[in-house]
Amino acid sequence: MDDFVDPTLLELDRFAIGQPVPRSEDPVLVCGKGQFTDDVSLPGQAYAVMVRSGHAHGVIRGIDTAAARGMPGVLGVYAAADLENAGIGTLQPRQVMNNRDGTPMLSPVRYALATDKVRYVGEAIAAVVAETLAEAKDAAEAVLVDIEPLPAATTASAAAAPGARWGAAHSHGGGYRAHRPRRPTGRHPDPGARCGEGLRGRVTPARPGGPR
């Protein structure tokens, strides 16, 4: 699949620093009329709580859900094997792009619940469904997960270091770089070429997101 770059993204004065960006959701939120999933209450509604990994990388040695399944209000406790038996497949990437050289971007297989390994802190391992949120939370705490910790790349610099391989956390080889995008062409200027200098720096995001 070829890359598509929205021409409006190349307009330097459209998304410049300090440029106001209108947001369509503001009037609803400012007036207190926003509605969230926690505001929904339907007859017979159930609640789900995820049992998540506390390790950045590790092998799942066992999952014991027996105690949780017998707790009050619990309707079901599901692990990866249960989803597979129900015919639920993998999560598909929402957007697939090619690298600069035309090769497809790295798209590792992802599951709704961890199978043999956990690959980042907070990865869902099991799902507990109960009649109330409190009952789901109590049962989730009763799920016992045995994880053997493994080395993990927890920073971007560690992931970019020579020899860092996704094969350590994923079933395929290759580096941690998921995608090498094409440089914009056309009237979008190259600041480095214009000023004759290059810029290099380190940026630490305030809210890291996504599997690492």
C-alpha cells in the first residue's frame, strides 16, 4: 500500500507552534454535556476488568482463574486460550504503510489477550466479566498469573541500540523500528538544506504510549 500524505499537513502555517486549532468537542465538554462509557447504565449490563502485566517482558508460566470464577457476581473469566477456542482472531493494524524502500512496515501479530508472553507493562492477560464493577475488580485481583521476567528495552535509546532485536519480545526478528516513512516532497521545504545546518536532540514524551 502506497503512502498518502494529506496536502493540508504540509501547510506550515496551518499547524505552526502557537497556531489555534479549533476543536469540535469543546462546547459539549465545557457545558458538562459529555457522555462517557461510565455514564451508560442498561438493564442487565455487565462489567469487564482486565488483569494486566506488571512486567515489561516475560514468559507466562501459568494463569489460575479457578478462585475468580467462583466469586460472587462473576459471569466469566477469559484468557487467550478461551478467545482462541471461541474463534476470535488477532487484532489487525488500522493503517499499514510502506517504508521508503517500498517494503511493508513491521506489523507484528497482536492478540486481544497475551498468549505465551507479555511484551509491555499493562498488557492484558485475562478479562473478568461480572454483574457489577466492584465484583469484577475483586475477581480480577483473585486471578493468579505466574510470569518469568525477561530482559526488556524500556527506553527508546535502548531499543535503538545496536543489536536490539524485536525477536527478544516478539516471535519474529528485526529491529525495533516499525516504520521508516518517506520524506515529504514538493513545496514542503527542507529546513536543514535551507539553513545549511542540521538539528539533533533528545525528546522525552510526557505520556509514552503503545507497546514497547
